[in-house]
Amino acid sequence: MQLFLDTASVQEIKAANAIIALDGVTTNPTLIMKEGRNYNEVLKEICSIIKGTVSAETVSLDVDGMIKEGIAFSKIAKNIVVKVPMTVEGMKACQMLTKKGIKVNVTLVFSANQALLAAKSGAFFVSPFVGRLDDIGKIGMDVVREIKQVYDNYNFKTQILVASVRNPIHVLDAAKIGADIATVPYSVFEQLFNHTLTDVGIKKFLEDWEKVPKKR
Ligand code: E4P
């Protein structure tokens, strides 16, 4: 499974990428708002660091606006993927951008039927939001499982990008289901490395090492 970082922070991307090579990055308007920087400038910088895809989100609600924004994003770097929302206009834009050779990430997906439509519209990525489904008392991972089944049934090539990840269990479940990608906030990325028994084990080994006779 590929691991993306879900952030618009260049600092977080550099820090994570120094530990393991990230497979990609996803951004959205909320994430760029937190940075207080120009979106295009940040995208350009991220694309110069990351070899994999970098998803950039459109904000227009109509197909013409989405296409205009998508084309502009695609000129920033070769590895840009354009995010459009799962709406009727978004699916029209998805088909038109895909025909132009621009990869599309269909975002704000909350059901397998929406994912089916995204795949039929030629989406490169589909982004089911597991955390936001959990927040309203649904089981987000059930939707990922359903999408995987539907895509496997019909051999759709659209990659499942598990988004709105809130904890390491989401990452593990995504991998068990066979999702193509999980995009994780930096806090979850850090958590993936940790285990209490690893810390306890290191402490014990160091204590025991102190008791080993050393050569003078
Ligand atoms: C990524 O593509 C999504 O925009 C992001 O994962 C949404 O996460 P959130 O539900 O925590 O805002």
C-alpha cells in the first residue's frame, strides 16, 4: 500500500520524507488555509520535493471553473493530480480533464455508488473519507471494503485512496482491505512508528548493556 502525507506543510513533508520516501501528498483548501501561504507557490514547492503525485483541490462548483482551475494546476508540475468533488459537475470535469490527459482525484466520497460513478468517469484516484463517516456514527471502512469489492468485480483501474484518516487503525484496516493508498496526517504518520513495547525493549537492552564488562 502506498503512503501519502495529508498536509500542505512543507516542513512536515520534508520531515516525513527524510524518514521514508513518501509515495505522494494530498492537500485541500483547509490544509492550505492553515499554512497562510499562496496555494500555487506551496504546490510548486511540494512537487519539487515529492516524486509521486501531489493532489491539488479545485474550489469551483461548475464544470467550466473546475476545468480552468484543473488546467492551471496541471501546469505547475507533471506530478499534480487535480481534485474535484463528487458532484454532477465534478464528474463532468473528471471526464473532460481525464480526456486532456490530466489525472483526477474524486474527493468527498462517502458511498460505494459514488465511487462507482467516479470510476466510470475515469478518475485516477477515488477518495473515500473514513474519519468523517466515523464522526457521524457510520463505519467508514465498510465503504472502503465495498468500493474495493465493486472495483474488483469490474476490474476498474481507479485507485482507492483512503482519506480522512484519524488513527493507525484506519491505516491498518486500509492495508488489510487492499486499498491502494492511505493518506495520513503527520500526527498519524508519527504514531505508525511507535509501540510501547519497542520503547520498553530499548530501555531494558540499554540497562543490560551498561552491565556488560567493557574493554578498557
Ligand atoms: C484528503 O484528500 C482529504 O481532503 C483529507 O484527508 C480530509 O481529511 P479530514 O476529514 O480530516 O479533513
